[in-house]
Amino acid sequence: MGLKSKDLLGMKQLTPEEIMEILDTAKTMKLVIASSNKKTSHLQGKSVVTLFYENSTRTRLSFELASKYMGSASANITTSGSSVAKGESLLDTARTIDMMGTDIIIMRHNQSGAPHFIAPHLKASVVNAGDGMNEHPTQALLDMLTMYERFDTFEGKNIAICGDVYHSRVVRSNAIGLSKLGAHVTVYGPRTMMPVGIEKMGVRVADSVEDAVRDADAVMGLRVQLERQQKSLFPSVAEYSRFYSITQDMLALAKPDAFLMHPGPCNHGVELPTAVYDCEQSVINEQVTNGVAVRMAVLYLLMARRNNL
Amino acid sequence: MRTILKNCKVAGRPGQNVIYIDGGKFADAFEESAADEVIDVKGRTVVPGLVDMHIHLREPGYEYKETIATGCASAAKGGYTSVCPMPNTKPVADNAAVIEAVVKKAQEAGLCRVYPIGAATKGIEGDQISEMGLMKEAGIVAVSDDGRPIKNAGIMRKVLEYSSDFDLPVLNHCEDKDLSEGAMNEGEVSTSIGIRGIPTAAEDIMIARDIILSEYLNIPVHICHVSTMGGVRMIREAKARGVKVTCETCPHYFTMTDRLCENYDTNFKMHPPLRTEEHRLAIIAGIKDGTIDAIATDNAPHHQDEKECEFSNAMNGILGSETAFALGYTYLVRTGEITLERLVELMCHNPSMILKLGRGGMNTGDDADLAVFDVDNEFVFDKNSMLSKSRNTPYDGWKLYGETIMTIMGGKKTYEKLC
């Protein structure tokens, strides 16, 4: 039991067996979340620190609640209120947290590879809560948990992901994780947001939203990063929503029991019309709950490894 | 001072196994008894002192990375006796005063012949042409805005025209910066690890522009550190048409690919970036068929703090002086791609010719610049053995052939391996 590596850096580093162990553990963690007394002792006497160099609502709060539900001492650092604002380097900051006896450091950073860079320098386990455009493994795990609760197997399932593929760490982690378990991932988005060589990651690049969504078992929309619009990746929100958003009509092309996901935060009326966000097939709010469960499972399994050593 | 080197294998001179040096010059034979020193080279390979036409010595302004003295010591350890430092110092080497200071420091160090390259435009800003004539009087051998390519084609035209009045070659780092906002080669690997990519097209577009300008104006242009298949193809085709274009590549482009960036190791980060295998093979093909004229190092020292950080924040560039010959020997000569003589052409005669330095001669009366290499025994390159102030090499632990045994400049030992 437990993970093979000290750190959870990405889906790239997980075996299919480890992914399934996390998902199975997360299912039992959901029982804790649903109970009236949300308390376990798995992390009692342990310390967990979240170190976020980027804004976050869901990821940071769900990690924080996950660690608290399991009884750990937890603390937060954000860049604006810490010595990072004084120009302290990432490595010095991470070492400082490490030397305070921290067991697990959960980090979000705007640069790809930042957790990979600090992890070998630290005794603490590092959990990647999103690094640049690279990976967001716990997001993929919560997405996969949401699917796993509806699928008996990932084998042969068709997953369509539409939107800003280029900048999305969610796509990369999902593509890697889902492929490892035998699912087929199809991506679609404006060509200006499609990274070169994405098909080498084992995904199919569709020609249109319709092409991507047709016969899908699950459909995922991605947040359009409106702040990137000045970089001329698409001409206007109006044009984006006309040609690239997932509408009710398009969703009808997917399999009858298909469901709709979105990692949030969502730009209503851009990547999804509000009616679609709230439609019967939408499981977006459930994903949020699963986020806590999956993060509890990850913390639990990393700590199990630390305790076994 | 009279020196004899005996038991030599002199590259390109079968039959010659003794070298005579008198007063800093190669000399006719004289008796051993008349020598101040007799060095037994023990059958090692002797080549003319290497010429690095593209190096960063960092002084003035960045002495915490490297100084002229340490950079020259590092170059001497690589078998170099002549180096051409790029002007991107602080202040920029865009005026005679800075050039004079560089030349003076280099003479004090006395470890390499230092031939500075002046900025092509003031402040390497790409707007106004620099005082090329005055800088030539102070000692520059070429002009370049290395690292900050001249973006405006109109300015590039003026740089080519004005430099030709002073017979100064123009060396251009070809990169369309509007197309290359990334930190590594754009492709499968950059996509997989989420690093913004630099497309080969960014390099190719500016190479094409420079070839077109050179041909139109009938003025030579030299393309720095070519890393792409398209670049090699265009230069090959232009040369065949008679365009006065020359180019260099660097050892990293024929020894490594972008796969090595997968773990975010910043010692594999440089501009242009490591490309894919097909480009690596195209560089070797260009070296073989003569399209590529020179191998330079683009030796770029950086402090530990500038490399031990997030990949995209890390400085570009790697050390190269102390590994270049061994990499060339191991990856080009031992593999049978080229001969040792051709490697010496690429690393000595051709750069000397492009910059009109008059280096590389080994006849009586020529300056006694030479390097002795052990090409028969494998050695493990150890970054802690380096003479550079910095340690940003990707080659630590690599098994190579061609360890430097000794370097002599003007009859004086500038490096000697401690045995």
C-alpha cells in the first residue's frame, strides 16, 4: 500500500496500478466526507503546507480541507504575504518550509517543472497542485474518479476534451492518465491553442467540436483563459462561443448516457452556455466533491509510504 | 626559449614527429642539446591551436560568471589558443574603450589570443550601427549583436554595407524573436512537458533573410550556431549558387537532442535550443559535406543560481570550451563521419579564415600555437575539474576521447594536464 515515489509530480510518474489504488482509496474517502463527523486520524501528528504561487479556489481549499479532515496540522503560504514577495528563490522558500518539519508540501507554480526541480532537494513529499502548462495530476485523478463512478472500466471509453489545449495542464494530465488505463482521448480547440505534436501523447486531434464529441462517453470543457486573449489566440469571445463552445445540440451527439465535465472556473457563455453547465448531464458540481476525496486519498497514500520507510 | 616536442603525431603531417619551437615560433630542426626544454609527447596527437570564433568571456560586467582570465584558462584547457568573445557584456562592447579594456585584460592574462567581436549596433539594440571603424582600430575582428538578433531588415542591410567598408565580417544569431517566446525546441517533448516551444521556423526565417540580403548586396554574412535542418539546407543551396554565406555550429547540436530536456535540467537549455534527432543528423550531414564551415562553442558561463531554478527562468547557454574538441573527436571522428584533419579545419583553419586571423600555420616562422590531445584513451569528463568559474555543463560524467594534454600559445605552455 502507498505510492512508489516520495512525491506526486504528475500522471507521467504513476503506474496504472497506483492510479487505481488512488481512485479506490478516494471512493472510501467519500464516505468520510458524507458522514456527519468528518474526521479521521490518518494524518494525525503530521504537517501539510500548501505553497501556492498562483490563484486557486478549488484546488487549494480542497487540499486544505482534505488534510484537516484527516487530522493534520496544516498551513498556507501564498506569494503575496510571504518572503517570495521579497524575492526569495523557490528553492530557498521550499527548503525553509522543509526544515520546519513539514511532511507534505503541496505546490502550485506558474512554471512547468517547478515541483520536479525542488522535490529532490527536500525531505518532504511534494504534491504537484498544477505546474505551468505541464500537469495537474490531482485534477486528472478527480476527473477520473468522477468517470470511474460511472464506468466499470476505462478500457475503450471515449473521452472528448475541448478548449484551450495548448495552455492546459488539465488536458496533459488527463491524456496521460486516461491513456494509461486504456481510454481513448480526443481533443479539439482552435488551431492557435493546439500544441505541436500533441498526437504523440496518444490523443486524437478532432476536426470540430462535433467530431470530438460524437460517440463520446464523457465530454470535458476547458476554461478559456481570457487573459490570454491579447495574445491573439482567438479574435473575440463571440466568435469563440459560436465555433468552439459545447452546446446542447453537440452534446446530443455523444453517447446517450454521456456526461459533461469542466475543471472550473467556467466562463459561462464562452466555453459552455450556462444552460449546458446546469444541464442534467453535467457533473461539474460533483467533481468538486471528488476533488476533496481524491486529495484525501493522495495525502493518505503518500503518508503511508512515509510511515513505511 | 627553445622547446622540442618529440614523439608527436602531427595531424595532417604524416612523417613529422618532432616539433621545434624557438622564440615563440615554429622553427627548423635543432639539436636537443640546444633546447631549454624537451617534452616527450608519447605518441599523442598534435594539432594547431584551436580557434573559437564564438565565446562569452563575460567581462566586463558579469565577473561573477567568468572573467577574461578564467575564460581564457578554460579555453586553453580545451586546446584553444585563440578566442573571439561576443560583445554582450555590461557595458556592451560597442565602442573602442570597452574593446581596448578587453584587449588589455586579455594580454595581462596571457592565456589566449583574444580577438574581440564588436557590437553591430549601439547597445546591441538593433537601431543604430556602431562605431565599427574605431572599434576595428581597437582590435575587433567582426561585428555581431549575438543573442539579440538584428530584427529590422533595413538595419541589417546597413550593418552589412557599413561593415564591408572596414572589411569586418558580420556574424548573426538568427532568430525571429516574435516567433520564439519559448524556452526549448517546439515539438513533441515541449508539448509533453508543458514548456513553451521555439520553432525551427524562428531560426530558418532569419537565415533565409540574411542569405537573401547577402546575395542581393554581394556582401558576406556568417550565420552563428546553426541548429536546424532547414538552415543547413538553405545555406547549402546558397553556397552552391555562390552566395558568400558561411556558418558555424556547436558541439551540442550534433551530440544531443531535446529529449534531454524532459527532466527540466537547465543545463540542456540554450539558444538556439537542442532540436530533434532529424535536425541533429542534418547538422552532421552539413559538417560532412562542407556546408558547415566551423565548429564554435558558444561557451556561455552562468552562475549556479542562474541555472538552479525553474526551467523557464533559467539563463540560456552552456559551457563548451573544455569539451568541444573531445566531443568533435568522439562524435565525428571516431564514428567515421569526418577525418581528424577535417575536424582541425572546422575548429581552427576555417574560423581563422572567416575572421582573417591568420592562425593555424605550423610552418617555420609561424606562431607556435598548438594543442596536444590524447585521442586513444577514454576519459570521464568531470565538471569539478573545470577551470571556468561556472559549472553549467551538460557533459558531466560523459565518456569521451580527446582529453587535452597540453596547450602551447606562442611557445608558452598555457595548459598542462597534471599527470
